[in-house]
Amino acid sequence: MNFKELDVWKRSARLSGEIYKATFNLNDFGCRYQLTRSGLSVPSNIAEGVSRLSDKETVQFLSIAKGSLAELETQVLIGMDINYINKDVGKTWLEDINAIQAMLFGLSKRYKTIIATQNSQQLKGQANKTSKEK
């Protein structure tokens, strides 16, 4: 699967770009750095995870992306509270964050189902092999 075809990657990459543009003139370097870093981490981890050969690794990187998204949500809420982020812009970003969270949950669930199916098939194969050896 090509990560660039995933709607969750597209949406999170767009959000990351919006954050960079909107915070370009923010004088608080620490806050700007944290916002852009966590925002950039989401599509980056989706891309890295989907590009892995193992479904278990993919799930691990999707989990990291979810963690980065939670960081970003926290930073946006604080940024809005201290008036670093315009309330309307922040609300739009929070809506995007919620949608991306749901999309990541669905994608993770899909990979976990694949892993469970593979594990079940391996167990059945081992059981069949053991019964034939008897």
C-alpha cells in the first residue's frame, strides 16, 4: 500500500502544512517548534508504518502517530487558551484532529484484524501438522 494514497495521510499532511504556515510568525519558538514537530510527526509515522514489511510494525507506527496526534491536540488547546492560536483556526484544527484520530483507529483496527487472522491461520496450520505427525 502506498501511504500517499491514504486519506488519513493526506489529511494529516495537509494539517501539518497549515500549522507551519499559521505559526510561521509566532515569536514563541518553543511553542512553534512543539506544534510543528508533533504535527509533522503524524503523517511521517503513518508513512513509515505503512512502508514497513511487517503488519505488527505498521500497527506500532500508527500507534506512535496517534500519540503525536494527542500531543498536537493538547498543544492546540493550550495555544488557543493563551491566544497564540486564533480560536476559529484552532477549532478547525481540532475537527481535523478528531477526524484523523478516527481514521487512524480504523486503519489500526484493519491491520490488527489482519494480524489476528494470520495468527489464527498459523495456529491451525501447526495443529494440522501435529495431528498428521501422530
